[in-house]
Amino acid sequence: TDPCYEEGGAPRGCIPGLVNAALGREVLVSNTCGRPATWACDSSDLMRAHPPALLTLAGGSTSSVCWRSEVLHRVPLNVTLTVPLGKAFELVFVSLRFCSAPPASVALLKSQDHGHSWTPLGFFSSHCSLDYGRPPASSDGPAGPGPEALCFPAPQAHSDGGGLMAFSVQDGSPPGLDLDSSPVLQDWLTATDIRILLTRPSMPGDTKDLDAIVPYSYSATELQVGGRCKCNGHASRCLLDTQGHLICDCRHGTEGPDCGRCKPFYCDRPWQRATAREAHACLACSCNGHARRCRFNMELYRLSGRRSGGVCLNCRHNTAGRHCHYCREGFYRDPDRALNDRRACRACDCHPVGAAGKTCNQTTGQCPCKDGVTGLTCNRCAPGFQQSRSPVAPCVKTP
Amino acid sequence: DVMPTLDMALFDWTDYEDLKPEV
């Protein structure tokens, strides 16, 4: 069964399952130890390498094999971890496990345009004002009407020496926002890339004095980006296309990497995101099988009471009209054939002499006859008339 | 009674050559 359709075939909103979107993805890291090799880290030696691939390995990693930065001696000590997710996801959480003492200051950012621009999701710091110029987050969440990047306490060091940075997108979002009805929340959750900035190591006594920093390196593993492949409610799964790009397996007459538009012939009403209550499927234009293309007309859609705005293009089989529902000039509807029959429209075939024109009644097929002429195609003299020799007046009254 | 169809051969096109349909 297809989760995007009811048993009876009616469309319903559907979403892909929750996954770790970072799993197996390449992590771009600004700094990794081992080049040149040191006693503790050698990127050319598998046993002593600590590459960023260890951050997103399937099945996780262990603290003995973590990504590690170089040993840093001077400020700024920024190290950047960037994970391109391959396509838009709707985030649920982001977490990173540190293999050594967690940093005292971390910024979490997202991109919605594959890394061209970045916006903050949240900050973690023991000194929010000093590091990020903003107050520590209140326990009530954001005060504003929409989501915002708040500054949370820095990750705590665990007894084993490591620590966990965990961010839930709900942490930055005011309670009560409904994903179906809030474009602001939809925007807040959407990301194509995640970036983690490690900006300050934790020091003994948590000093604010950057000059006091002693040699330090960052070390982490298990970078998880929990989220759902973003398909706008029109797909229940994502797949790899022939070029290896992750795309939604779109239903409901939609297409695009995120099912973000209607398929070419499915433009009888505007594209909309599906909700839990309404699938908002894209509808095929009604062209009675005589056209392969159509376009959307907003004015017609409004005039129809927001029910139908599709206009068929290039009606074939001698049909015409918005829905290819009548016959073009010079043709008439064959009452014995269905409207979607290829031969639903017959040529008028008006008699070249008996008819006064070539265009017949599109419903009855009756050609316009000259005086004294009768018949559907005007090919006979009417009772009381007989054929003359004049093509201008082919039938004259019988003497 | 069904009248016979118009017989094209009976028409005299002498003065109406420009109206004569192509057959």
C-alpha cells in the first residue's frame, strides 16, 4: 500500500520517516590533524588517522577513533564542520559527541541554498554575551512570535572526558506553532546543509582570557542530523536518481526534488503543501484525452470558485475549447461517439454548390443551405424544387 | 421520398468559372 493514498485511492498527506541525514555524508572540515604527521596523528596511516569521515560512519564510532583537529596554539581557534545533506530536510535535532572535553563555545548554523548563505540555529556557550552578544536562553524558549536562534549552556563534560552537544529544533521555536499552518516554522526546520563552528575550547576554570589558552585540539564523533527528507507532504520516501542525487519519490501529481511543483499536465489548481487534513494533490487538467499540455489561469480559477483553472493547450483531433470539449470550426460533434473518442468530431463536409458556407452547426452538423436545398450537407433539392444548371441557385422551384 | 443528390455534371460553370470547386 502507498502511504500517500487511502485504500480507496483518495490522496492523503504523507511524509518520509525520520532518518539521520548526515549518515554516510562527507563532512567538510576546516582542520584535521595528521598533515604533517605527528606522534599522535598521521593521516597517511590508517591506524593513526583521524579523518572527518569518522564523524558520519554507519553504525557510529568509538571514542578511540574520532575525528581530531590539529593541535591549536593561537586565536582564533575556529574549526568548522560542514555537512551537505544533498537536498532539503526538515530538521528535528542535531547532535555531536565530543571525544575530549567539549568546547566552551559552539555555533550551529544551517543553509537552505546548498551552502550559499547561512543562518544560525542556535549557540552553545558558557559566556553567551561575550561570545555571541546575546543573552542566555530563558527556560521558556523564544519570546518572539517566531523561532529564533538562542544561546544555550555549553555542552557539559562527562566523567569519561567527552561530552554531547544536542540541539532540538523545538528549543528555538515557541510552543504552539503548527507545522501545517506555519510557513515560518516550515522555514525554520528546512535545511540543505548543517555547519558547526567550534569557536572556543574549554579551559581549566573556564577562563575568558584568550591569551591564556594552552595547546588544544578538538575531537568528535557521531555527528547526527535527525530529520525528514523534505517532500512537502507529497512523498513517503526519498530515492537516489540516476545521477546519484537524493530526491523525493513524488506522488499527488507533483515533481521536483522536494515535490515543490505540479507536474506539467497537473495544473488545474495551484501547487500547495499537503497537510494532515488535506492532501492538496495537483489535479490533471480536464482535456478529454485530446491534449497533452495545459496551463494554469488564476482568473479562471477564481471565477470557478477555486475549483479549476487549467486551460488545455493544442487540442488535437479537431477539438477546441478550454477543455477540448467542443469541435473546431468546420467540424461537428458525432453524437454516436464519446467526447473522448479520437473521432468525436466529424468534418462538416458541406456541399460545394448546395451549401452557402463551409462551417456547419457544431452540435447538429447542419450546413447552411442555399434556397431550395436541403440535407445535412446541403446536397439535395428540397421537396418542390429541382436541380438547375446554375451553381449559384442549384435548386429552383418545380414548375 | 428522398430527393437525388445534386449532380455536379449538370451545372453549367460558363459564367461562374471562379466558383467552380476543385474535384
